[in-house]
Amino acid sequence: MQSSLNDSSLFNQTGKNITSIDELNTNINQNNLSLLSSSSSYSYTDDSNNTNFYASSSEVDSAATKNEGYSSENGYGLVNAAEAVARVIGEDTFDDVPDTGGKNWGADAVNAPEAWAQGYTGAGVVVAVLDTGVDYSHNDIKNNIWTNSGEIAYNGRDDDGNGYIDDFNGWNFVGYNNNTKDVDGHGTHVAGTIAGTNNDFGVTGIAYDAQIMPVKVLDDFGSGSNTSVADGIYYAVDNGADVINLSLGGSFSSFTLEAAIEYASNQGVSVVMAAGNSGDAAPIYPARYADEYGIAVGAIDEDKNMARFSNRAGSETLTYVTAPGVDIYSTLPNNRYDSYNGTSMATPHVAGVVALMLSANPNFNSKLIRQTLEETSSNNIQTETGEYNLSDLIQNINFESIFDSENLLPIFNNSFEIATTTTLNESPDINKSVNQDLEKQFINYRQNTLGNKDNKIFPRDIDSMLEEAELLA
């Protein structure tokens, strides 16, 4: 769950008051992040008669920043691998090639096949997936899993002297051990989008020859702290990652996390961050740090419309681009596959494009990559005129999950669908009583099942929403 200042989980259960700013910052730092669940997928039902989900074109134009081509709606627009990869080798763009079609529509949308046709497939690039872990035994990604060449597997020693014993396949900053296996599924889904093997089966990743470094910073239910994520960033950078994927986020800023992202950027490592799924006018953290460091990513659908749930770029200029984040087919633990929605799913598309750029020119650093993406992404997103309202967003979402916390599962085979007729009230003063009312309203949804089995959601996304209603990231 994302914590709020009204959430008692931030404070001691004894009711003792926070006595200092330092103590408050510590509590926020330890409880702020858990987008994993947030930025993971949730689905929506389209209503062609409702135009309240997008800012009007005039509103977008009036909010545009000083940067040419930047929009408060979609930032710099849809990322374009054909132009971005060509640019890093001194060319304008690559020739068009036929789309791959089918479930790999995301790769087509970002023009990844054009880069593949030129021989740029991510080879030699390490992408760290900081998430719930990765199922590194999955048949579609096991050949692209990073291994620590300085470590002898499972001999109980820190062979390379990096401070981590047997970190042969990365490190777990939740349990503080070498078990980076994913049971939740979120991290595995992300990894498949980045580097699923090009084997005419399952999913083909955007950078299908890149290596995935598993770094577990979120627990098996998709929760974590800023501290664990920051530690994971330092680990990834110091152990050879070229790109870091953060399909996670939360409500509050964190000096600890911001410093880690700055460190990565100063070392030339690109940090790619999910914008969040609350449909807000600006990204959540840490994506909001893209004003100086890293890349923020919003989601589009197959028609290149901004996804209703995606947080927009905002009026403050960020390195914000968009990528496919609706109905994204990818890997799940135990050799499974499924389609999910969210800015979590858009983010690995951009991480994959960055890997393609680095496979074409390893000398490009994070600053040059940010600049290149800004200059080559295209603002071709279609927008509808109307006033955006979060209540409208929520009433048109089909959710699938379970409310009983005792039944929450780390897999995705239990779900229910809810109707789209109830409007939830949003308030900036979220508290436990409001959350209970929200739960009752969602239970009413469950009693009006639509029966649509195609739209899936990670189980704890509903749990996250109930505990912090203003943030669905």
C-alpha cells in the first residue's frame, strides 16, 4: 500500500506522537513505496459516450512548458526506437519494416522491429529489474538472466568481495539474502517485456538479447520501502547494470531514494520510472524526479490514446515519455503468461528501448539518453475534449481481485469482476473510516459481476486502493 500522512501505519501503534521532523521523515522513508502493486495492472472498460477522461486540447496547450514539443498531457510523447537508436549512431531514422503483430503490439508501437532489423537487440546490455524478484527459471527469460561472474554459485562465500554472499543472480533487499525468485509475478512480467527471448513463442522482449539483473526490493505482496529500493539501486549500479527499471512508486518524496537515483545518473546509468496509475495530472515518486534524473513513463493503449489510468506529465517539465501499457502480454512465474495493464507495463518498454540504444552505442550516458528520447519521441497521442475527473475514472473501471486479506494470493488465478455504475467520492483527507466506506462500495461492485474474464488485475492492487484511495498508482 502507499502510505498517507493519515495512515496509522506510518506511526507507532501505541499512539505515541511523532516528536521530530527526523522521526517523521524516517517513518515516511520506510513506508512510502509500494507501487509494485500500484503500478501493476488494473483494467478498464471503454465507454465511447464518455469523454471525461482526458484533458482538453486547449487545456494541454495552455499548460505546455517552455520546452518545444512538451505537453502536460503526454510529455514528449510516444517513444520511438527507430529514431532513438538511429540517433545514437548518427543517423536520422531506420527504414520501416513489417509489424510483428499479435500480442507483441507493444514492440510494434515503439518501432522496436526497425532497430532489430539493423542488428540492435540489446546484446551486451544489463537491465536491472528492481521489483518483486524475477522467475529466472522461466523458459522465455532464463537464457537472458544476468549472473555475477565474480561469484561462485552457492558456496557460502563472498567471492567478489562486494559485501553480498552468493549473489550469483542478484540480491534480495527485503529478506537480505540471495533469494531473488519471484512468487508475486509483477517483476517477472516486467522482465519478459524487456528481454523475453526471440523464439517465436510466448513474448519477444523489446531488447530480447539484453540481460536481466534480478534485484528484489519488494516483498511477495508487492510492498517495500524507499530504503530497500535505494539500496537496490546502489547494488545495481555497482555491479554493472546499464539500465534500471523501477515499475514502482509512492506518494511521498524521499531524500534517500532521490540520492540513489542521482548516484545512478551520475554514473551514467539510466533509471526508468513508472508515472503511476491514479490518472493524476503529474507522476508519483520517484518518477517525479525526472525533472533532473531518469525517465518518467506514462501509458498508452493500442490506439495510441493515453490510458485513462496513467498519470500525466504535468506542467513542470520532466523527461516524460509514453509507451504501451494496456493489454500487455508477458511472462509470469512457473512458465505462465498473461496480459496486464499499467504504467508498470509501459516502463519496461522504455527500459528496453534504452537497452537498444546502448547496444548501438555503449558510450551514451544517461544524460544523452534523456536528451535523445526527448528529441525523438513523437507527440501523436489522440486526446478527447472534456474535463478529467477521478471519480469518472473509477466508475468506469472493471476490477478483478479479492477483498479478504486472508485470501490474498501471490499468483493471479483468483479474481472477480465488478460493475461500473458506482461513483466513489474522493477526498484529500483519506482516513480509515473513508477506506471502510470504499471497501463497502467495492463489495457492492462484486455483487454486480459483469463476468468478463479478460481483464486481470494483481490482487493487492485493490488492497492498495482501499488503504489509500487517492492513489492507484
